[in-house]
Amino acid sequence: QVQLVESGGGLVQAGGSLRLSCAASGRTFGTYAMGWFRQAPGKEREFVATISWSGSPTYYADFVKGRFTISRDNAKNTVFLQMNSLKPEDTAVYYCAKSRLKVAVSSQTADYELWGQGTQVTVSS
């Protein structure tokens, strides 16, 4: 049974950077796509980025293109989200998720079958 644990959240000023990590247990980490989502207070969970089992291709929400980068290290069972040029509107709880798919094609929460507990990211203005 795979478990996901996020880390790396915190408080940062606008324009700053954070790197989120998601560590997965289990021996099949390298066989499925992974994704990052976020949820702000009072809002629905929204897609941020996804990465295929091999590391390519990747797929991003329009509002993070050019600022965020998703990557993975299958040898370490870890997926990362590098967040640069952060804005106050990026404030949310960030979740990593295991996809039902091998390739990064889906931004729909229904295509993700396992979620971490989330890590809080707060961007001050």
C-alpha cells in the first residue's frame, strides 16, 4: 500500500521560492504518474501540475506555467514541486497525489487515487 507524505511548505514573501517534496512508500512508485494539487480556504481543490512515470511529459495549470516545475526521482521515490516567483494567490494547502495513469495527461481529481495529507504554503504580500 503506497503512502504519500508532503513536506517543504512554509511562509514566504511574494517573489520568493519554495520546494515541496512528496515521499512515497512502496516499490511501484516509478510505474505511475504523480500530480500536485492545491486548495485555498473556501475554494475547491485545483490542479497544479503532473508528471509521467518516466519524468516526461509534464503538464501544468496555466497559472503556474513558467513559475513552477514538477520533477521526480524514482530512485528516491520522491516527487518535487519547485515554486518560484510566488504570489499571495498561491497561498493554499498543497497536496501530492498518485495517478491511476502512467502518463501525465489528467488534471482531474477523479483520475488520482491516493492523496497525501497536504502541506501549507503561505505567501505574504
